[in-house]
Amino acid sequence: MAAKVLDIRTPAEVAEGYIDGAIIVDFRSPDFEDLIVKLAKNADYLIYCRSGGRVAEAIPLMRELGFTGELTNAGGLDDAAAITGLPITY
């Protein structure tokens, strides 16, 4: 199974472009944990934000919440697009 692409940027950042088909959950949202736990915990995720900093915080949190799949820090939007080969939608 291919990794799911997870965008944890703010709505304003997403409005500037996103990877088509990405799951979007704002890491800075007060209900981030409530939203993220609704995702499949055994799936693999390729996660991106603006530069990878929030992903570095999100991965340990996701582990604490019971995620068991591979969680990959894809860095920023351009990096994630290059890794996945998927287009950026503007």
C-alpha cells in the first residue's frame, strides 16, 4: 500500500498550493488531535508542512496517539511533491 500524503499546514498555507489528494489537517488547530485520530492508525503517511518543523513535532504526537505505520517527514510542499511525483494544485 502506498503512503497517504498528509498536509498539516494552516488553511492560509494550503490556499497557496497543495498536493492534489492530500489529507489536510491543520497542526496548529486546537482540535488537531481530535481530527488526526480519525485517520487509519496502521497506514503509512508522508507528512509535510512549510519546512518540516511541524512534522517533527507531529510524528511523536501521532506515535503517542497510537499510529503504527511508517511516518515520514517529507519537509515542505515542494519537497513532498518531488518525493511523491504528485502535482501541486494552485
